[in-house]
Amino acid sequence: MMKLAVDNGPRQAVDGQRRALLAQVHIAQKTLAMDEDDYRALLGRVTGRASAKECDAGQLRAMIANFERLGFRPSGGQRRRQLGSKQTVRKARAMWISLYQLGAIDDGSDAALEAFGQRQLRVERLQWTNEREAFRLIEALKAMAARHGWDQKLPARMATADRVRLLKDRLIGAQLARLAAAGQPVDGPLAADRAAWSDKRLERAAAELAARIRNLPKNA
């Protein structure tokens, strides 16, 4: 009896492609340092599946597209850095807290900053943003500060410590102006010349003024 030859080429090619896509999904998870809970949540949202093994090629491509949006490069390109650097993380958080002290925002928590970053950058987590997106986040915070009277323009050639001190001093100036505009001007030590103040004294003054700002009427 003559046996018919079966050509499995196309099917094997499809299976091989799906295996390659599945491998890319797992590589992307590791490259982005995504924990299992976040990965499963993204997988369910994108594909409706509980496991990548259950996904077809189209669903796996959709997962990879989402990973690429988060910074994954299938070609093995440069790995996306976490929010530019740890220094940028600290800067964003410090600015967020200062904006809260100024009364520019109602919630100074990390969770509120995370939500703000998601709206601004359209990313799942701030820790998955790259340097360019981190820069955009800082610039958005600076713009918000400027709108509330906290000047962010700094001389090009200035030591980091001096830049930080100047911004702290300007924050207090903006807080004093905010209280004065609300009909509650501040006098005494908090309104004194701050030139000789230490960084810690500046921070304490900002906290004291923040408490006064939080007690202002909502429409002030």
C-alpha cells in the first residue's frame, strides 16, 4: 500500500513561531524585572488568559507590544532603566512632597505620585519608565510648581547642594506668598532672613508653613 506523504511544513513553522513568541514574553518579563503578580495582571488584561502557554500567536504578539511600550526591546537592545535613576526617583518624590507642602496638590503620598505619573506618561508603573519619560515627569512637576509660584529656574553652573538649598528657600518664599495672598501673612522667625539657615532649618520651616497652608479655607 502506498503511503501518502504529509507536508507539516506550514504547521511546524507556525508552532516554531509561537514558541519563539512565547520565549520573548518570558524574556521580556525578566528584562523588565516584572514580578509575578504584575505579569499575571497584565497577561489577563491583554489576553484574557491565565498563562502565556494558553495564548495563540496573536495574543503573544499583543503581550510583546505591551512590553515594548514599557521599554522591552526584542532585539536585545538597551534595557530600560528604572525611572532614569534612583536619583530621579528621589527628586520626583521630593518635589511631590514639596508641592503638597505648597498646597498645589491634596495628597503627597507615593501612591498619589504613582497615579499622577501614570496619567502623564501612560505607563503601568513609574519604575518601568525610561530616562526620556522620567525627564517628562520631572518637567511636569516643575511646571506645576511654577504655576503655584515656586520658581524652578536655576543657574547653569551651580553645585548640586547649592541648587537644592536654593529650591528649598524658594519653596518657603512661595509658601509665605500663598499665605499672604490668603489673608494670613506670616511674621516672626518664619518670615526672617533665611540666608544663615541650615538645610534642616529650611525643611522645618517648610513643614511649619505647610501645616498653616493645610488649614486655609478650601477656596483660599
